[in-house]
Amino acid sequence: MATGATPRATATRVEATAVARTNIALVKYWGKRAGDGNLPAAGSLSLTLDGLFTRTTVAFDSTLSVDDVWLGSAPADTDTTARVVAFLDLVRTRAGTTHRARVTSMNSFPTGSGLASSASAFAALALAATRAAALTLSARDLSALARRGSGSAARSIFGGLVEMSPDGDDPHATPLLDASAWDLRMVVAVVGGGRPKEVLSRAGMAHTAATSPLHRAWLDTVPADLAAAKDAITRRDLAALGEVAERSALGMHATALAARPGLLYFRGATVDALHAVRALRAGGANAWVTIDAGPHVKVLCAPTDEARVAAVLGSVPDVTEVHRCRPGAGAELE
């Protein structure tokens, strides 16, 4: 994470710009603990991706009477604005300021559709807002702060492979391997044009935890999956890591499907892509699927199989975009 850049200042306005990349969980957490602070119910492990990013500028301005939040070229909706304002309040309290802010943010990929846009968004917001407020936090503290906006944002502070612990009153993520330490690929198949999903992750987690008879049993599997994934990373064993990732994803969706009423994030193309990847694997490809709360299919694979995986996913009807990603760096200032 870059620390050398400094905010630009005038008499009444101080701003900073940060970029953070999305991360895709290989071991899912899908649930919150009781209490304030957006606390995860289980640990998780993820891969930060190069190429799928959020760029956010935060400008604290003494002339503003309210916070002004823009996504792309349009004002943010009411719910998004409320989440951003609540997060800025955390930064203002820490910095000892009452100045309101103008926030402008853009994603290089579809927002709110199951591509972990909240992870990159709140990681970028955490870094830009703290630096604009003249705060320089450690990576650990920045990760814990980003978690307050989105649980997965704690992981996007770091690059490469990252673990998130559920323990303690203020959990944070920890880097396991940086982006250059293991030559992996993730191919992302966007289903249906990346339109926003009907049930956002936070609401889906709460509904699943409250109503699914499988949720508690699924949470009990996470520690063993984390241990297996970390062992695979230590040994650079892609097959072992891929097997954990695929079963964690399908287990998460099983517990969501069992909620009452059930949550069905898959589309037809999701299932078709999953079958296509399994057929590739049966033919010798090193490729495994993970799917978040949305229809999009992400495939962890070896570099030698990346082109073949991308071609097969691109041929699935209703797969509208295919992104070929390497491991990405952590959040950084521009």
C-alpha cells in the first residue's frame, strides 16, 4: 500500500484519491456476528484481482453543509449515500473534524451484481477518506476500518492472497502471499450484463442466518476449509486450493437456497458455466469455480489453462463479458 502521496490542500478543501481492487473469496464467510461493527461470523480467505478496481476521491470541504456522494457520473442512491455518510462519520470522529465531504467514485466493472464491488469501494473510500482527513493509519487499522463499511473490504486493503479472521472486537485482514508470490489466474465470467442483483449481500446474509436450517452447520465447516486452504497455499498446491474454493462456494449457496424463502443467485448461464468448467477439468485443465452472491462465475486456474477457460466461458450463452485477471496489489493512493 502506497504511503508517500500527500493530499492536495487549499484553505477550505483537502482531498485524496485512492484505488482499491476487488477481491474474490475462496473460503466464504456469509454471515455476521451479533453486535455493532459489521463483525463476520466466520473467517474467510480471498484473492485480490488486478484489473477490477474502484477509484475514489474524497474532498473534505468546509463550505459543504451535507456530504455529496457520486457514483460514476450520477448522484448515489439514498441507501448508498447513507452507508457512505455513516462511514465518513467514523473517519470524522477519528480525525476530530466536522467538515462534510464530496465523494466521487467509479468502478471498472458492474456495481452491486456479485463481483464484490463493495469490497473495492469501501477499501478505496477508507484510504482516500483517512488521508484527506490527515490520518495515516497502519494497514491493519485501515483494514479494520474498511470492514465497518463492508466485511470483504477489509481484505481489499491487501494484495494477493489474504485471510480475514472473525476473532476479536475489531477484526482485520492479514496478508498471506503478495500478488507476485504465486502465479495464479482467475477468469471472471459476467452473466446477464452485470445488472444489479435483487438481494444485496448484506440483506442476503442476514436472511440466511435467520431462516436457513443449514447455516449453522455450514459455518462449522469454515475452520477446516480455512486450514486446508492455508496448507494448500503454503505448498503452492492449486488443485487442493481449488477444491476448497469450489466446495466453499457451493456450500454457501446451499445454505442460501435453504433459507425461507430461498435465495437463488444463480442464472441459467451460471449453471452452464459451472458444468463447462467441470468438463474442462475432467479433460485435464487445472480450473475450479467459485461464485459469490450473484450469478457470475469466477474460475481459479493455472496460467497455462487461462486462455482455454476464457474461451469456454465466453461461449456460454448469456455470458456477456469475460475478464482474465492476475493477482492484484493492495489499496494505494494516486
